[in-house]
Amino acid sequence: MRCLKLYVLNLYFYTVFLLASGVVIPTLTLFVALTRLFQTQRRAMKRFRRSISLYGRIITSLPYPFIKLRYEPRGADGAAGPFIFVSNHQSASDAFLMCVLPDEAVQIVNVWPFRIPVLGLYAKFSGYLNIRMMSPEEFIRRGSQLLDERVSVIFFPEGTRSTDGSLGSFHGAAFRLALASRASVVPLCITGNGNIPPKGSLLLRPGTITVRRLPAITWDEYKNLTAFAFKNRVWKIIDRELSTTENRT
């Protein structure tokens, strides 16, 4: 019976996912293209990024009530940014989950997301940065430019998703960018989606996913830290939150 439920859930989700994508993506594209005729490049890019977020909200709502998504803003949600968001990485679905953030944002990604048909092209057009394909100096320059335009930047500093739910070590790019830009850093803690889907599989399982936004760390709080020390501080904040969540359950 359980296998049958999983089969029905996945058949339903992927069928509706393809149908919804076939309608939503062209519709949003046409909307942004038409509004671009009457707006500046900056405002058009903002609408484009908001459209990607809206697409994410639609996609993540499709498997409800089998899969529920909760957003818990414990920090100053809606406060003036821009921010550098730093999140743990448990699933291939993490990138879609960032749609819960109310901020205009781009993600820092590796090579593979740009290879996804259609969505990879949209990620490139919206300003997502491929950290593997640029020098550290170029990355800091382009990341700082986005923040200057009040566009928040999202990092998954583990670089690859966890296989067992534990928090892996962090790369330092997010924290070097923070020191260069003085932007506030917001830790994010994602729980509940380690098997939605499991690593190496596309098979979704029922569950509840929580994206918890922790309080921002401002420039005054980290300005005397090195990138290495700041990286370790944020790692401990997210790891403590993960441990607390596990103890509750």
C-alpha cells in the first residue's frame, strides 16, 4: 500500500509539474517581455526574478498535502536588505525552496543547474552566478554589484548536498563577499527534505519541509572577524539549529 501511495504521489506530481511548467513558464516570459517595453532594465530584471520566485511557489505547492512547506521567519522578515543568505543543503529541491523568501535574490550555483533545460537558461538570464566559472576577484566584483543594486544573494556553502542530514564544512566565498560588501548575513536552516527526493533519486516521499530564517548578523557584529572565523560562526549557528530541531522530533 505504501509503495502504491508513493507511485501515485510521484505520477501526480511529475505530470502536473510538466503541465504547469508548460503553461507558467511561457506566460511569465511573455509578461516580463511585454513589461520590459515600458520599464528600465533594472525594473525588468526585478520582475524577471520575482517571476522565477513565483514559479517556485507554484511548483512547491503542487504536492500539497502530501508534501507541506513551512516558512518560519525568526529574524526581521521583510526588513530592508540586501542580504547574503547562507543555507544548509539537504536536497536537490533546496533551490526551489528559496521561493519562500520575500526578497529579490539570485543564487550562487555550481555548473549543473545551468545545464537544466529551460530553467538553466532562465537562471543565467536572471543573474545567477556560476562560482566555478569565474575567478575569486570577478566573483567578489559581480556579487558586490548585485548587492549594490539591492539584490540579495543566496549561498549553499557546503557546495554539495548532505547525504545523512549532518552539516558539511563550508566554503568561504559567502563570507569573503560579506566582508567586502558589509551586507548583513542571514542563516537559513532547511529541515525535512533530506528524502524529498533522496540523493541520486527523483522519487518524492511525503513529509513536511521547514525553511527557518534565523536573525541577521550585521556588519557591526562580524566586522572584526576573518572570513574563516565568520564562516565557523555561521556554521555553528546553523548546526545548533539543526540539532535543536532533531531533538524536538
